[in-house]
Amino acid sequence: MSVPARAGWATRLPVGAKVLALLALSITTVALRGVPAAVILVAITLTLALVTRVPGRMLLRTLRGIVLFAVAVAALQWWWTGPGRAIESLLDLTTLALLGLLLTATTPVGDMLEAFVRWAGPLRHAGVDPERVGLVISMAIQSIPATITLARETRDAARSRGLAGSPRALLTPFVIRIVARAHETGAALQARGIGD
Amino acid sequence: MAEPRSERRAEVVLDAAEVRSPDGRVILHPISLSLTEHRIGIIGPNGSGKSTLARLVNGLVEASSGRVLVDGVDVARHGAAVRRRVGFCFTDPAAQVVMPTCVEDVELSLRKSIKDRVRRREAALRILERFGLGERADVSVHVLSGGQRQLLALAGVLATEPDLVIADEPTTLLDLRNTRLVAETLFGLDQQLILLTHDLDLVRRCDRVLLIEGGQVAFDGSAEAAVAQYEATV
């Protein structure tokens, strides 16, 4: 859940600096090969999470959310290319998830929205509404926890009907609910005059 | 936020407004009426067209034929202008509350009207105070009770200072305590209120009640008479 921790020095850093740092570390994570580099990057990210005082519960929740996906990818990598790449993938995905958490946990959405609107300012000359661009990006970031909740509810509903192993029973209602929620949110924003 | 004025109203006129689905099915038969009362209730069975009728008023649904006017302004032509005057509160606040904390959500509604961030935050905090959510300003919206979340959704709507508030079954998902909390807040507003509800006790407090059945106005009159007619058909 990307609820800003609102504590610590990192919250006061400029959003631009944090986004650039996030980008630099993400590119480094993807570009550097080998398990030792992946271990160092996970360690750096975990250290950053600790020094920026990201709440432990939030950290655990993020790790829990990514672990299933990361393990599935790692299993495939193990099958295709061996244990080295598998461990590297697992660690890299964990690093990327933690980096995303670091940004959202130390940046109030309002600050993020202001920054995106400012950065999209030059696009005004091309007929693009910066306010709308900022809103869309902020909404996309905010929608992640709600999407995870919908996925869990859909999975539980499938389980309760004895259909846990059916991709159709999981994916079809999940996609329908995501689209319905997006539609409802769009209507609610429109009703509040946001984006008009 | 400006000081509340007493009994702010708008005149809503439906002029043979009809809504059809894309495949031509009639969802709302042509309706002509004028709504000027301070508290207007809309009741009727599920799927009768209540929400469609309410959504017509602020342009969330467009009339297939006919017109909808709010104080003479055509909703189809000037939807944005009408939505500035007509606030809409949904049944499920989860779709309406989009920011992570209470104060940020109210601030979102104020982005257009107050450009300065400090002033915007101060205004948002004042609004939250008014709704009894002042101490929850920086709290995650996910930890609010159902009633508090609905109040926050309402605060986000009222931040734009509409003259008319439409509330679409705002108490349906709430327990008794939260229902009372939200109902007292709604009926305490100086704004004109159009309330869609299945709660017949609530609707009895309205000045005028429309009973919608099968996409038509089956009754239009006093609350007691509307409720009696509705109960007779169930």
C-alpha cells in the first residue's frame, strides 16, 4: 500500500531528485549482471529503506506482494538458464519493488502530482493538459494497492467456489472488476469536476 | 471555503429527457419535471432508473433526447459548468476517495480553485474540521470507518462549493451508527439535496419525493404519500 510514511529527511527531498535516483538505481539494477551485484543492490535498497524510516509493516507487505511473482519468474529462469540467473532475477525484482516503495513511501501524492504537472508543463504547447497528465500518473500510482486488493478478493472468491486452479475463474472477473473500478473512479473524478 | 449560505438551491428542469441504452432499450422514459425543493427524495426498486435520473442532472449520463437544465444551463452543452454547481456523492466511497490521506483527497478537489499549496491545505483542513475529520487529516483513508469514508467523500464534493448535492444511496453500505452520522450531515447541509435511498425513514424527511418504477415517475408528491404508494406496490 503506497501510503506515505511522512517521517524522516527523505520526505523533504525534492521529488525530482528522488525520481532521478530511482531511475538511476533501476537502470543499474537491470544493467549490472551477476549475483554479487544483485546482492549489493538489494542491500543498498534495504539500507535506504531503513535510513529513510519506511515502516517495517509497509516493507514486509511489499516484500510479501512481490515474493510470489519473483519466485515464479525465478523458477522459470532456473528452468531455462540455471540457478545463477534465477537468483539474480529474484534479487533484481525485489530491488525494483523496494525502490518503488521508497519513492511512494517518502513522497506525498500531492508533491508527486505537483512535480508531474510541472514537468509536463512544456507539453502544453503541444495541446496536452499538464494537470491531466499529472493526475493520470498519480492515479496510476495510487491504483496499485487497490488493484492488489481486487486481485486478492478475486482469488478468494475463486477459492471459495473451488476454482482456485482455473485461470479463467481468476482472470475474467479480475479484469472485469478492474475495468469497472476504473470506470467508477473516472465517473467520480468527473463528478468532482476534476479533469473537466 | 466560504461561509455557508442558508438554503442554497438550484432549479433542475428535465424537459422530456429520455435515456436509451446503445442498443435502443429504454432505460428512462421521457420525463418532464422541475425540481426546486430543498430536500428531494428519490425512491424505487433496484434497476428502476433512479441512478440514471440522478446522473442526468450533472451530466454523468447524457439524455438520448430531450434536455436537462440546471438554472437554465444545458447540461449536455456545458457539463463542466454544471458539475461545478452540482456535487455527486456515490454509494461506494472507495471509488470516490482517490488520494491516500484525508487531507490530500480534499486538496484534490481544491486544486482548481486554490493554486497556492499552503492556502489549499489550510482550506482542506478547515473542511475536514467541519465534517469532524480534523484529527484524521493525515490518516490513511484505508483505516477510516465506513461512515468516516463516506463523510470524507462528501467533504471532497462540498469542497467545490456546489449549490446542489446529489447523494446516490449514500447509506446503503453503512451500519446503523454510520447511517445516522451520514444522514444527519446530509440533512444539515445548507445546500439543496437530492437523495436516492432505500431507507424510507430517511426519505420521510424530504420535502418532495419521486417514486421511480420501470424507468418512469410513478409518483411525485409528499414523502408520506410516496412511501405509502411504494409500500403498496412491494
